[in-house]
Amino acid sequence: MGKENGQPPLTTGVFRSEKMNLYNMFVQPAVLFDVTAELGELGIVEFQDLNEGVNAFQRTFVDEVRRVEDIERHLLYLNEQVMNEDTISINMSNNPLPQNVPVPKQREIIRMEANVEELDRNLRDVNEHLQQLRIKQMEFIEMNHVLLKTHRSLEAIRRDTRTGSVINELFQIDGDGVELAQFSKVNRQRLKSVSAADQVNSSKYGMHTVMGLIRTEKCTPFHTMIWRICGPNALVQFHEIDTPIDDVVTEQLVKKKVFVVMCHGYKLYDKIQKICEGFRTSVYRVPSSKEEFREMSQYIETNMKDIKTVIEQTMKQRCRLVSAVSQPENLRTWQIQVTKLKAIYAMMNLYRKTEKGFIGEVWCAETDMKRLQTEIESISVRAGVQGQAAVELVATNRIRPTFYRMNKFTSGFQGIVDSYGIARYREMNPAPYTAISFPFLFAIMFADAGHGIIMFLFALWMVLFERKLSQASNNEIWLMFFNGRYIVLLMGCFSIYTGAIYNDMFAKSINLFGSAFVAPMPQHYHNGTNNSSFYQFSKEEMYIDKSDFVYPFGIDPVWQLSENKIIFLNSFKMKLSVILGVLQMLFGVMISLINHINFRSTLSIIFEFIPQLIWLLSLFGYMITLIFIKWLRVWDPSKAPSILIDFINMFLMKYPEQPEYLRPWFAHKREIQTILLAMALLSVPIMLLVKPTILVCGKRRRTKHIVSKVDNDIESMPSGTETTNEHEESTGDIYIHQAIHTIEFCLGSISHTASYLRLWALSLAHSQLSEVLWNMVLCKGLNAGGDTITQRIIGAIMLFLAFGFWAVLTVLILILMEGLSAFLHAIRLHWVEFQSKFYIGDGYSFQPFSFDAILTARIED
């Protein structure tokens, strides 16, 4: 009986995860920061939390974390200000990120903190001052609009006042309203005196006036509200403003109107004031005196010019500050340093503090252990601390993390595998095989050399200019294509190959070697001479004698002209799909053997792998053997046997008298099929019962041995001592688990074989859709035109338009949409049909403490 959970003996490689061990690091407090920073640069260890259950605010380095977070908060504000400046943000984005930024020392942290706080404070002061100036400018602009729009009304009132008209006195402009904060004390006193005089005159007749600005969309509800409250006792007028006003609060251009409200009585006046406050209007005073009106106009015009000058100077000062912040040695460097500091202190909080120092627990690859120990010791020696740092191996039964060393080529395929599930520790990794099988199965479904060339060139462009394109955009869709550029490159390359096999390029075939098609020449046809130079094939001739010449590579281009092209290609692609599917599933079963050997599971080798191999080869291996025999031996279509009916009869064990095309086409077929079927059926109970029975018997023997040992030990145990038993799988669970696994494999192999027919279905759909676009779009342009010059010009225009339409549809539908469909189906075939034969995928990934990984994730976010 084999060992189910032994240490794997095989060496590390790309086909299996690295050997991982748990280590304890003993670090002196003086070098704790430097050691953690160096480990972040190396990226070879994953820290474990030795302070579980301790609140984040009770950790050792909580003050340092808060300090770094304060600096980060200032940097977020500075970065926001830089991004608001379009020119500066574009220049900063064009500059490459600083490389190899070191972790700052304590003195450098203090200096950086002071610089960041000073820039933050200066920039906030400038922004606050600029905001106040813009508010004042907006108020002057609005007041100027009020004066301009009410000027004619005031002139009419003055003329009526000189004539002594009592009615005109009813329209005196009242001075009550919101006083402008920017008026000088002299002007304020002058306005107050004018307002007092106006109020005396207006109070004589009880008339009051309110002027200001309101948003255009609020005019109708504003007017309605006043009418409902005041009725006919208030008069409302609106004046259009041609240009929108820059609202400082909302940072938007807002359309407003000047409103004038005249009412009778103080009570209505108070209500109108409250209505204006509710609608958030801007209410301003307007003097009724002509001299005061002229002085106010001049005052506003002068202040508008002054404020504009001050705003321009303030903007220049702000631009200088933002430009200084945006320098690579400032903002970008500080952001990287703060990110590293925050990560360092977060890891330092995972150490356990003792009287002699700090203890850290890390996962590390066995091959990196010497490097880890050397770095820690060298840092301690350079710092001159007393007491050597030590790294000790910890014996543990914990589930170890899965770690693969990847590069930019393998990372894409590893991502496809990991999306389904992380491999169990030391389990065989499907990614190296997926790197070839995935683009190949995709190409079987895509299968057009022309479309493959376009895809290949696009991926080749991304590969050749990957350094420049890596920082081109943070768009999620673009990053998806760019990160998978090597996958797309291989998909395009394999599509060119399969398209050449199918002899399919933009729905057309290419005759490179000359067709092997041979038609017999009728004796009666000589074209009037003894030289028979050409002959048109007749549809009545059903079968052609085979010649010695065969088209050297791929499918003969003459099939493009035949009426039974679809029948032939469907048969070929369907059989090819089944062959490839069975071979890939068989390969997956063979990989499971390597897993069993690696985990030293003799039981699984004898009573799982061998029966699975017998089941698969007896049924589906025999089926693809029949396909090859039919291809190699049967040439007469009238006598071609049916593999499907033959296979069904094999399961039913029926061998009736059959027509010629169903009779045995090789010797001893009945005996061979009976033996293969018996072997397949016998393998099922072996898979189902033998292994769990042996495991249950072994479990009972171990239980008896443990019980007898415990009985002997209990007599010598002191009173009060407790015993604990580890949880073991029950007998029923063992049988149920094995039954599920057996049923899944047996039934799954049948359904998975049928599932591989999607290779044929998608290839057929792609080729037919490509042919439809060629015939219905591009051919219309090719056939347009005529003999005259006008017809030729029209034909050229039609061809240009048809080609453009055909090219756009080809890229959007046949390459993008059909490519995405084939991509998803290829993922399905690998996740379910292939990986289910050997891949468990219940592990967890190794997450090393790495500055590069942290910064990369931060940039992507």
C-alpha cells in the first residue's frame, strides 16, 4: 500500500511548484527595519502573522503606520492638484517612473515629511486665496449684470420722479438686500445713506424691490412660488443674460437670469427675501440715484480689472508650486517611498516581540533559503549589533503555498490556469502544456490563415514595442490585450498553420502546388482537333480514379469548387476534433501518473491510473483507431463503414447480418470488440471498490494499533491528563468520495469526448461566416462596374466602399467576436476536459512580500 501524503521527491522545475519551507527569523530591534526593507526588495518570503487576535491599534508599530498614513494623505492631495492641471499632468504621465527608488532612512523620512507638509500647506493657502478671489470676481460679474439689465428701468423711474408722478414713485428701488463684502467703507456708508433715503420714500407708499440673479431652470418655479404667496401684490420681471456665469462652487458654467421683484408691504417683502434664500439666489443692492449708480458702475469695473490681475498672478504662483511638486524626484519618488514604508511597517507589525528581539515567521522557497540567511546576517554585521541574526527551519504540517517562477511569457498561461484554481502544493502544473495546447485548440476553431496573420501582426507589434506600450494606457480592455500579448501571438501563429492545413484564407483556397484532382477525358471530346487542351468536368461523373499525386500540404484547393465541400470538410473536422480530444484527455491521464508517483501513492497508480487508462483506451482509443483504419484502408465511398453504428453495436453486443458497408472491415473485429468492452466494464468496479476497501482496512488496523498503545499509556498517565484524537475520514466518506470520482471520470470521458466536437462546430461557423462576408459584401464590389469609363469609375468607388465595409466586418465580427468565442471555448476545454483528469486545484498561491508586486498593483489601481 502506498503512502498518500508523503513528501514529494521530485526536483523543482516549471512543471511543479517550488519546494516551500517555514522558517523562523530572529532579528535584533536595531536592524528590524533594514532587514524587512531588504526582504521587500528581494521578494522571496511571505510573512505569517504571529500576533493574531491583536487589535491593529495595539500593534508595536502603530504610531509609525499613522505617521506614514499622514504623509500619504498629504501626497494624495498634492497628486490631486497635479492631476487638475492638464498640461502638468500630461507631462508627468509622459515621464517614466523613477527606477530603483531606495527605502528612505529615518533622517530622510523626517526631511520628506517636512517637505510634503510645507508644500501641502502652501498649496492649500494659495487655493484658498484663489477661491476667495474667484468668489469676489463672480459677485462683481453678477452685480455688473444686474446694473446693466436694470439701467433702463432706473432711468425711466428717474424721469418719472422729475415729473412728480406718484405712480412712478411706486417703482422706487429699495436699498435692502445683501451687502457686497468687497465695497469700501466709504461706499458702504454712501449706500446706507442712499438706502435710508430710498426706504423713507418707498415706505411712504409701502413699495419694496428685490434684485438679483437666479438659475435659468429655477425661474418658472420661482415665479410660481411668488405668485402663490403674494398673488397680484408682487411684480416679477426676468432679464436674459447672454453669456453663462462661471459658478465657483460647482465649478460649472451656469446660465442665469436677472430678476426684479416689486411688492407692497413689509410682510410680503420679508416673505420674498425668504423665497430668495430658499432658491439660493444672489440678491444685490442697486442705488436709485444717478450719481451713486455711476460711481458703483465705475467701482465694479475697476475692481473687476484688479481682481483679474490678482487671479492671474495667483494662478502663476499656484502653477509654479504644482510644477515643483510634479517633478519626478518629488511627487513620484515620494509616493514610491511612502508605499514602501507603509508596506514595511505593516510587515513589522507581524513580528512577535520578545525580550531579546523580534521573531518573524515566513514561507520561503528552499532554493532561496541561503540567500535569505546571507542577507539577514550581512545586514546585522554592517549595523554592528550584538547577537547574530538567525534563520531556523520549522517543522510543520500546515498546507504549504504554491509558488512558480514565471516570466512575461509564461505568466499569461499561468493566469489562465490559476483562474480555475491554484494548484495543490507540488501538484503537476498544467501551464507549460497549456502554452502549446491552448493556442493550438484555439486555432483549430479559428482556422483561417488570413485572420491569423492579422492577429499575429497585432500581437507582434505589442511584443516589439512592449516597453513603450506598457505605459501607454491604464484602460482595462487594453491591459487585457497587452498582458496577453504572447498568448495572442501564439494564437495567431497557430491559426496561420491550421488555416494552411484547411487551405482557408479569407474564405478562399490557395493553389500553391497544383491540384491533385484528375478527371477522365471523354473519348468523344477533342475540341475540334487532336489536342485536348481543356475539359469541363461533368456533374454526372460521381467518382474519379485516384492518381499517384497527392496535394503535398493541407486540403486540395479543388474542394473549394465542389458541391460536396461541406460534407467532406464536416467529416474531416469532426473526426479530427474527436482524435485531438481523446489524445488530450489521454495525456491528462498520463500526467496523473506523474502526480501519483510524486506523492508516492501506489494505490492510486494500480487501482486508479491503470483502470482509467484501460477504460479510455478500450473505448475511445479504439474509436480513433477505427477512424485511422477507415482513412487508410477504405477508399470506395459506396463501401465506407459507419463508425457510429459500429460503435453502438459494440456496446449493445449485436452483430446481425448487415449490408456491405457495415460488415467487418478488418479481421477478428467481433472478438476484439468483445475483449475491449469487457476490459472497460471490469475497470469500473476496480476503480470504484478496490482502493477505498484497502484504505478502510488499513485504517482499521491503524486504529487497533493506536487503541492498544493508548491503553498502555493511560496507565502511566497522571490524573487530569486529556487525550486528543485527530479527525479522520469516515468509512462512508471514503466510499462516497471514490464513487463520485469514478462516476465523474467514466461519464465525464463520454461527455468530454462529445464536448470536443465544439472544435468542429466553431471551425465550421467561422468558415461559413467568412464565406458569407466574402460573397455578400466584397464580391458585390468586385463585380461592380462595366465597359465604359463612367461604369469603371462607379465600379472603383463601389469596390472601395465594399472593401472598407468588408474589412471592418472582418475585424469586428470574424476576428474580435469569433476570436473571443473560440478563446472562451478553448478555456473551457482546458479547465474541464483536460485538467479534470489530473488537476485538483485546491491550493493557495505564494504571496511574497515584494515591493515590485506592491507598486505594480498600485499602478494598475
